[in-house]
Amino acid sequence: MRVRAAVAAIRLVGAAQAVRALGAGLRARAARRAELRSRAGERARTPGVLLEARPCPGGGVLRFERAELEIRVTVRGAVFLGWDAAPEPSHALADGCPAADVRTQLEPDKDGGWQVVSERLTVAVSRHGAVEIRTPGGQWLRREQPPRWWERPGGAGGGHWTACARVAPDARFFGLGGRAGGPRLRGSFRLWNSDPGGCFGPGDDPLSITMPVQFVVADAGCHLVFVDNTHDGRVRLTEGTEGDGSGHDRPGRCELRMTGGPLRYWVLAGTPARLLQGWSALTGAPALPPYWALGHQHARWGFDTAAEVRRVAAGYQEHGLPLAAVHLDIDHFDRHRVFTADPVRFPGIGALIGELRAQGTRVVSIVDPGVAEAPGDAVYDSGRAADAFVRDPRGRRVRGVVWPGRAVFPDFTAAPVRAWWGGLYAERLEKGFEGFWHDMNEPVSFDPFSAGTLPLDTRHALEGRGGDHREAHNVYALAMARAGYEGLRRLRPERRPFLFSRSGWVGMQRYGGTWSGDVATGWPGLRASLSLVVGLGLCGVPYSGPDIGGFDGSPSPELYLRWFQLGAYLPLFRTHAARGAGRREPWEFGPQVLADARACLLERERLRPYFTTLAVEAARTGAPYVRPLWWHEPALRRLRDCEDAFLLGDALLVAPVLHEGGRRRTVVLPPGRWYDTRDERAYEGPGPVELAAPLGSVPVLARAGSVLPVAGPEGGVELEVWAPAPGGSGGGSVAVGTPDGWRPARTERYTVRWSTRGRVRVERAEGGRPSYPVRLRGV
């Protein structure tokens, strides 16, 4: 593998740059070996015996022989636990540490322990430092052994800590950021944002977005645990087993090892909707994308000229296919240098962007963090003048090798650098770009003999506190997204920014969304695409989607169409592929695929008002657009184990075909009545049903009683109302707001019920007739 990686690097950047990368890699490997030698003989320190408990606002401080634990419950119900005076979290939280809930009580517990009692959770701590998280009714959700801090001998400094927790035998694990092998997680996962170095599938880990966020679902209830530590780490998740009722159950286990940083974490409990609402309040509301970003977007690494871009855009118009945006990859840069345009291959790029905008198509620009170390380059010169680039411990600028060759990297963890970088987007806006796509921001350096990122001893500002790349690596892309988002708000305050990023960390939803990265073309890559979107949504990042068709290779017509059908129901609906890969335009796969893809695109356009409503709901409550089937019924185990279907909001259930040759598929229904939207046939849940899934369509079912805002045949919005089950009721909402501005959306809520005369009545929740035409279905 390393030989292939080295050959690939030489082809990408040339022999001279590859030699420089090899030198950097050898130095980094020597530093890692020295660090491993210093770890030899580490000793474990445990908290010891509890000596004292003293109350504080929202909880208390427990002093042990060799450690101290602070427990604080916030007004929103989130519980903070920090060992050894852990500093306040900084990167993940939106507005600093929330206010404490002063109603919380610190009380003695059994066997010499203490407990912090709040409205939603009880945290019990034993006299030796074990922690148990309980519901108000006394049911335990999580049992944590006393943590262990592994110290280096002889006063060498540093160290790492380990922790182990048990959960219920029936519990299932989700989350941890973007994981290709889920959404239900089992096994070992690394917490280190990484470019996989090629296309990935379900077995590859880690990927570009790793988050220490566990979403745990069990019969007793749901809880979320966030370890607020940005260092490298590893999580091992083991599901439990239930016995025959004789008490021989084996609980699930979560084992965690962090290579450094504080031992501090947050716990929330409640229904899935309440968890995401509390999580959003803690880490920030998701950014609301502009209306156009909910339509279909087309990208390619390989748009070599402006003429090629025009040809593809004209193809969409010729075939009657809606196209919201075109994305320009690094091809359009001048010698791959960020914030430039090639004057030969893309002359007068502003005119090209203007032509596409006149057709209703926006243009999105890629933005990479690596800046060519080239005196005379405007970005490099201004960054050098601002002292914006990271340095090593000896004060020298750190260099890497990326697309423009030898490059330097901004320190986005410094506020002045973020302000400088944010100002650079003015060049893009002046040319007419309306959206931005952050890539290569793990960050990546082409170095086949090391970790492929910056040297670990690279110095970062870390918001004035100072530190190295061990701590800054996982939040580098988060800080870059912040720089871009804040810069765009300053430069164009009347418009909502559109920004999505390949890498990120907890809180990245405040600045935009993400996409899958370079998912491999193939049926496993298709399945990984759904896993990533569901998992990221449960970590608070609702806007995401895959490269439709996969990044590499040439998908078969069947695979392409099945991927297109899935993408039509995901938030970010974007085709993309690598240079040298097969085409991804729908007309390249024959007339039948073109017709079926056109039907997908038209259905997406029809559902655009529903996607807008889901986007507004996500910004207000944190609820993802794409939700697991157990969202409303987490106690139903068959729903917890379903990984091949999802809810789109509350109204629709989508069952994509993820295997070759599939023409029928089993769909596990949540409780209630569901209608097949193709023929309006009704099915009753909970339980499985088998439905037809011909190549031209996939099963999409509507919940009885739901109200969907859709685009009417004559334009405008109409309400598609699905009849409630006999004796039942329902409802829904419609969000209407400024497409691209900041004016708050206006939301109307509707109720649906049967009248005494046997008719379906649709009314505004506050009273009165609907504001939109109503079309009744399912009667």
C-alpha cells in the first residue's frame, strides 16, 4: 500500500516535490518513534477514594484522593462532567458554557457516594469514582468505571486516559461523525479526521469527519454522550446480548482511549427529537441553506475548460432537467492556486458565471486551505504579511505538498487569520460565485510515509491558548469553515452563505454542511452513502449527501440510477466524479435511465417546499432531514436494527434499493398506516411489508394524516394531505421565508382529522382555512 501511495504522490506532484514530502515523512516518523519510546513504562492513576463533596450552582465538586470531578447541569438539561479542573469547552459550544440549573440538588447516595439530581437525569458517583447515569425513574442508562490516567514515568509529562462504560444489553450505538460502515456501529473507530488516500467503502475508517459523539438507543431510553476532547483517540463499541431471562444478560460496552487532552464530557437524555434539540442548543443551530441549494447540483473534477462547463449546462437544458448549481473543482484555478482563475482555460470566468445565472444555475467554487509558497502570488504575499501561516517549534513556516506544489497552511485557530482568510472570498464574490466547497481541509499533505497531514509538533494559536497539531488537527476544518462563513457574512450581509466542507468537527453545522468525500463507485459505496448521511444527522449535521455515482470508475446504468434515486431524497443532491472517471450526466446512460432520472429530478422539484420546511425545522430544532426509522419509536427493536431505509422528515419513508438486481424489497414500517405514494395503497405498521421496486422507482410511503407542502402544477405551493386512518388525526407544517436572505421564515401549522360527516378536514392550527390549495390523497 505504501509503495502504491508513493507512486501516486510522485505522479500527482512530480519527483522533486515527492522527494521533499519523503523527507518530511521521515522526520515525522522519527518523532513518532521517539514519542512511543517515551511512553514505555506508563503507570495508571485512578481517582482513589472520595474525600469530600461540596455543592456548586447546578451540581457539585467531588474531591477524591488523586482527582477531582465537577458535575454541572445546565438549564437545558445537558450535564457536564469534568475531571481534574478540565478547562471550559471552547470549539464545540456555540455560546460558551450554558447557565447552570440552580434547581439541581447534590445529595448523599448509597455506600458513601453522592448523586446530582436534576429534572431529566440523575448522576450517581460511587466512593471510588464510578459514574452511573439514571433516568428520573431510577432506570440506569450508562455505567462508567473510574477513569484511568496513564502518566509517563520520570516526570516526562503528557500521557493519555482511558474510560470504559456499560450500557443496556439491548442498546444500539450510532453517531461518531461520518462512518461508512453504519449507521448502526459495532467495532473499533479512530477519532482522527483523515483523507482515506483514495476512494473508500464501508470497511474504511477513519474518514474526513470524526466526532466523539455517541448516540445510544435502548429500551430504557436514549442518551447522547459527547467527549469534548479534540485529540486523537479510539472508540471500541461492543453490543450486548440478552439471555433467557435468568439474569445472564451481557451489557454493551464502550471503551475509549484518548492520546491527550482533558477528560471532560457532556451527557443528554430523552427522546431522539429532544436530544437533537438539546444538542443544537448546546453546539449551535444548523445553518439554513439558501433555497437554490436544495435543488440538484452537478460537479466534476475534470471540467478542464469553460467550454466544457457550458456544454454540460446546455445538456441539462436540452433534456429538460432542472439544474440548481454547477461546481467548479481545482481545474478552474490558475496552476491549482486557491482564489484564482486560469486566464487561458477559463477566460472571463465572470461572464461564464453570468450566463449560467441567467439560466437559473448558480456556480459554486472549491476552496482549499493549502496556499502555494510562491512569492508574487497575491494570497501567499498577503498571508505572509499577516503572519497567517503555521510554524514549527523553531519558528519556521511549516510546508506541505498539495495540488499547487509546495504549500503553506493558514492557522485558522487564530481570530486575525480567520479575518484575513474571510476577506479573500471577496475575489470569488466579485466573479459571481454564490457557494463554496471546502476540500482537502483535514488538512492533507501528500506524504506517503507519514500520516498525510501537518507535522504533529506544528504550532497553532488555539484561540490564544497555544498548542500543537495534536490538539488542533481535528478542529482545523471547523475553524476554516468559521473563517469562510464569517467572512461571507461581512462581505455580503444580505445573503445567507452557502458553504459545505469535506472535514469538520462538532459544531460544524453552524457554518454549513458536508458531503461524503471520495466514496468508491460500487454497490458498497452506495450503501456507505446512506450510512454517512444518517450518522451525521444524529451528530447534529443535517445537511449532507454523497457523490452520486461514486467518485471513481464508471457505474453501470443500474447502479447510477439507484444512486440517483437515493440522492433525490437526501439534503445535498449532487453528482460528482474524479478526473478520468466515467461520465455522470443522466443522458450518458441511455434513454431509459434519462427518463427515470428526469422523473427523480422533477419529484425533487415538486418536494422542494417540503425540503425547505425541513431545513427551517432543522435550524430551529436540530432535527435532521434524514431520520432513522426508530426516530419516533426507539423502543421498537426491529426499527433500531433497520439500516437500509429512512424517514424524510415525519411524513415520508424512503426505501432505496441498495443491492444489484433488486426489483422488490422488504420495508419495515413504523406503527400506523402508510400509503405507497405510487398507487396510494395503504399498509399497516408496525412490521415488514414487501413492495415492488422496479428499476424506474423505489418505494416511498407517506404517513397517514401527514401534510406535505409541495410545488403545485401551476406554480406556488399546495398541500398534499394524506388521509388519516379511521378515527385518527394528523398534521404538518409549511415554512415560507425569504429564499436567500435573513428574514425569519413564517411557519403555518395544520391539523387533519375526520369530520362527523366522514370527510377529511384540514385546518390551520390557530384556526381558519388553509392558505394554500389542498389535494387529498389516500381516500
